[in-house]
Amino acid sequence: MASMSTTKGWNSSSVTRFILLGFADYPELQALLFVTFLGIYLVTLAWNLALVFLIRGDTRLHTPMYFFLGNLSFIDICYSSTVAPKMLADFFQEQRTLSFWGCAAQFFFFVGLGLTECLLLTVMAYDRYAAISAPLLYTAVMSPGLCTCLVGGAYAGGFLGSLIQASSMFRLHFCGPNVINHFFCDLPPVLALSCSDTFLSQVVSFLVVVTVGGTSFLILLTSYCYIAAAVVRIRSAEGRRKAFNTCASHLTVVALLFGTALFMYLRPSSSYSPGRDKVVSVFYSLVIPMLNPLIYSLRNKEIKDALWKVLEKKKMFS
């Protein structure tokens, strides 16, 4: 391919475009996979958008917890949208190509949103601790200004980590082949194509994941230790049940995201398996963003009440 001219210090690769194999190795399943992934993506958009508008439209949900939940839904929409539209379009393309810088941009936004979600879930754990341990001071402690700063910090930390990873990876030399055995530009399959020594890039990626993930895990663990102690002190069974339901939803989301992220990014490159990794990638890039609003909504009385209120209004005006 034609050589690429880039600024000094950046990539000087001969590769200008990547070819995404996607699920081409399953030709007999193309129609089924397309319908399945399209359904998952549409449900993801519908549920998360509904939750965002429900939270914005109902004054009873204008609390710190739902402010963070609305931001989580927004991130999930953007997160799955960095991958799903291109992946779905590729089912109808003979040449499933993506430019070098398009690949870099997709990786940057995908990782940035993933790290931001990780940090936001940590913020939400602190929010639950503040709500359960000192309910009378909750609105004073979790002021609108502090909530905005915490969300802004999550975005800043997530995209800073992503910028460091993307800068490290796309400075490598890619001289060919240019076929990515994946459905988007993820870390392991792209690194596998580099003609350069990828050790430094792998170390940088490991340090970013450990810094963000490790810090988040320690804060989560500390928050839930304090939450457990606070729940034990709650005298009423109803109060303990409500606290448990809120925390159970959050812990389920945390376990899904952190579990798959640790499996994908904290392992040696020698264990990379394209087929298995595609399945795991579908889970954390498409399925988890679809499940998050369901997990938070199904056991949340306030959200269900707000939803019924909207449906009743619709019936009145229909």
C-alpha cells in the first residue's frame, strides 16, 4: 500500500487501511448474527435513551444517584455506538476496511468511554456509601457541584488514559499484513499486526489498566466495606432491604464490566485467541450496555413508578 506521511514521532507505517474480518469466518451465520446484533443494539439505544429521558423528565429522580445513572446510560449509548454501526454495516460490505486514523479514533473513543464507565461506577459506589451511611446529610454532601466535578473527573481520567494507550499503540510501525481478525480495532488484534517491538506498548497499556482499574477497585472495596458496616447498623428490615437492592444492582454491573475487562486486558499476549476474544468482546461492547439499564430498572421502585406515570399520561392523551 502507499506509504503514509505523518508528523514526526508518530506512526510512519506503510499501512494506510486495515481490513476488519469481523465474523466472515461464519458465512452460514451472517443473517442470524446481523439480526441478533441489530436487535441488541436497538434495545441498548431504546432502554438507555428511555432511562435518560425518564430521569430528566421526572423531578423525583433529580437526585445524585440518578444523575450518575443518567450519565452511565449516556456513556453506554456512546460506548456501543463506537462499535455497533460499523460492525453492522460491514455485514453488507465485501471490503470491510477502516482507515489507519479511523482505527485509531475508534480505539481512542472505545477505550476512553470504557475507562470513564469504570471510574463512574467507582463514583457511584461512593455515592451509595454517602446515601446509606449519612442519609440526613446526603444531599448536602453530594451537592450538584460535587456531582458535576466527579463526573467531569471520570471523563477526564478515562480519556487521558485512552490518549496514553492510543499514543503508545499507534506510534508503532505497521508494515503489513493489515488484516485485523476482529470486528473493531481492539488492543490485542491490532498489536498482533505491528512490525515493531510491542513490549513498551503492552507495558503502557498494562499500567493504564492497573492504574485506573486498581484505583477503582480499591475505592470500590473500601466503599463497600463502609457500606456493609452501615447496613448492619440500619434497624429496620425495610431499610436494609432497600439498601441491599440498590447495592446489588451496582455490584452486578461492576462485576460484569470489571470481570470482562480484566480477562481481556490483564493477560499475556500469547494467550490471544481470535474466536474466543470476539465472543467476549461482543459481551462487553454490546451486551453489557444493553443489560445495565435493565439491571438498574427492574428492581428499582422509583424508576418503575416514573415509568408508569409516563405511560398513564400517554393513555390520557391517546
